[in-house]
Amino acid sequence: MRFQISLKSIGFTLLVVAIFVGVSLTAHTYQNALTSVVKAGGAWGVAAFVVLTALFTIFLIPLDVSVLIPIAANVWGPIPTALMSVGGWTLGSATAFFLARRFGTPLVEHIAGTGRVRAAEKTAKRTIPKRHLFWWALFMQALVPMDLISYAFGLFTDIELGQYVLATALGDLVPGFFFAYAGVLPVWYQIGAVAVGIAIVGVLFWQSRADQ
């Protein structure tokens, strides 16, 4: 299984990470004020978080990771934030999968753009096997975040919706807890983790170029 990594995707990832660190620092600095405002909404605050996370997933907007999670982690704590994130991601992924399976490529192209859908099709054909789709969906959600993954599984595989939802919920536990706990780390730890991540991505980028 081979993954192609572009400079554009690396730059975009670094931008998201930079926003994550900046929001985490801001949320930690103004934690008491944020807690008072958010918790005043009670259950509506939790519902808003889950719904926004789902919408960001459907429309491919990375603000759930970069903005919502660090704020929520400093307000509700890592464990509730992780579970709420998993709930939102699962709801969004299930909706994206259903839309792709029900309405097909034209709707997905309208949401994501023709170029991104064609790129996702090439990636799906190269990386997603025909068998053991449940485990591959779980693996990709957990460890190999892939642009348009839910749309890709809806369009280019025959996995059932129920299986995909379960795989997504289980797989999302990994990034859910990772980002929730990362959101409450001291900023210098986050910067150190980013440096290590950049080094890893650099190695993967070099290898992907060497394989071409």
C-alpha cells in the first residue's frame, strides 16, 4: 500500500496544526471565561459541538480539529471532548457516506469539486482493497486520515452503511482521544510534537518522491 504526499497537503496540514496550537494557547489562557460562557448553554453547548463537528466533516472543513477540540478540551476536559468528537465525526461521516451512496458522484463533486473527487478515486483504487473493508475503514479513520474518506467509501466500495458507521466510530476513538489530550498539553509540548511530526512527514514525503 503506497500513499502519495504532496507539498500542498503538507502545507495545509501544517496550517491546521499551527491554528490548533494557537487556539489551544488562547483557550488555556482564557479557560475560566470560556468555561463560564460555554457551560452556561448546558446541553445545548454539547449538542452544538457535535452538530458543528458533523457539518465540518460533511463539508470538509478542518475547523473541528483546529478550533473546536482545543476549546472544548479546556472547557469540558479531554475525555468528554474525545467522546463528543467521535460522535460528531461519526454522524458527519455516516451522512457523507449516505449522500455519496444515494446520490452518487454528481453531488459529491458539487460539494468537494471534480478535481478532488477524481484524486480521491485514484487514491481509493490504489489503497482500498476489495476485501476486509470494515477493517480498512477502521484503520484509515484511526491512523491514515484521507481526504474525502467517507465519500470515497460511499462511492467506490460496496461496504454497507452499518458496517462503515461502526468502523468509523471505533476508528475515530484514536484521533478523538489524541487531539483532545493534545489540546490541554502545555504549548511547548505541542510545539515539540509538531517538530517531530514535521520530521516524520518530511521522511514520508521524501520516500513518496523516491518511489515515483
